[in-house]
Amino acid sequence: MIRLYSALAVGLIAALLGGLGYMVFVGQGQTDLAQCRGTSISGGAGSIGGPFELVDHTGRTVTEADFESKPTLVYFGYTFCPDVCPLDTARNAQAVDLLAERGYDVTPVFVSVDHQRDTQEALAEYVRFMHPEMVGLTGTEAQIRAAAQAYRVYFALQETDDDFFLIDHSTFSYFLLPGHGFVDVIRRDQSPEQVADVLSCFMDNA
């Protein structure tokens, strides 16, 4: 009986130590990534991101699983956007090129919030102009809203009868890492060099 109690006690201590070690390991990983994060995320990083199904600029149906194998920088906008989207998307493309020079491989992704005008052909032309590796995504209104909701992206069409209507939308970019999913938002006031520094920090510490 004494031996049984001793064995149980040893097992309990081992389990406690194992659990403590796991907590320290996980906490250390979170701390390593936290030092790279430049924004405070309400609800935590785990509250952003999720499943979606869209169509890329080649006509292929894709889901979130297609972007889980390599670091990805995601931006929600639309090709008819007159100023903000081109500047933000070009900034992201420059950051991706800077990272490539440092030996990092990051996929830039442009998700359209304009299901009416952003056809596959329109997206293909847009992403080809912005960056040779950029992936353009679009879909039905329901599919786009589901993706936007997963990333807590706001967008709303301005009321007008004009075909050249504008769309109000969030201007954050979203960085995703394999094994972690979403890790941080990139603000539009950050330069290509700053974005490259932030993303390389995450990749070095993941």
C-alpha cells in the first residue's frame, strides 16, 4: 500500500512538473511573439481569423488552408479604390520584396470587398501590376462578408446610383504565420521598412 501511494505521488508530481513545463514553454512562445507585436488586440490574436472560401485571380476556389504553409500578409480592399488601397497594397509589396532580400518568403494577399466589380479578370490585372507573387481573392457577397467577419474587417458601400461608387473599409493588413494563424495587424502608417522589421521579428521568434 505504501508503495502504491509512493508511485501515485511520484506520478502526480511528474504530471504537475510536466504541466508546469508545458505552461512555461507555451508562455515563452507567446512572450517571444509578444515582443514583436506593435498593437494591442482586443480579445487577443486568437479572436481574429477563421475559415473562409473564396476564388483567387486564376479562378481556383481556395480556403484558409491554402495559406497555412507559409507566412502571409493579407489586405482587404478593392481595385476601384482611388487612393488608400493602392498605397497600402504597394507598401505591402515593397515590404515583401525587402523581406525576400533578407531571405524570407512571404505571400502578399489582396482580398476584395467589392463583389460587384472585382471579377477574376479585374483582380488578375490588379495583382499582376502590384506584385508578381500577389494572390487576389474575391467571391460572392456572402463569401466576402464571411471572410471579412472572420478578420473583423469593416466595409460598407456608399449609397449612390453612380457605377463609380466608393467603399468605406478598414485599412489594416493582417500577418499570418504557419502553426500560429493570425499574429498581428499592420497599420497603414508603417513604412515598408517598418513592416519588414515587424514581420521578420515574428518569423525569427515563431
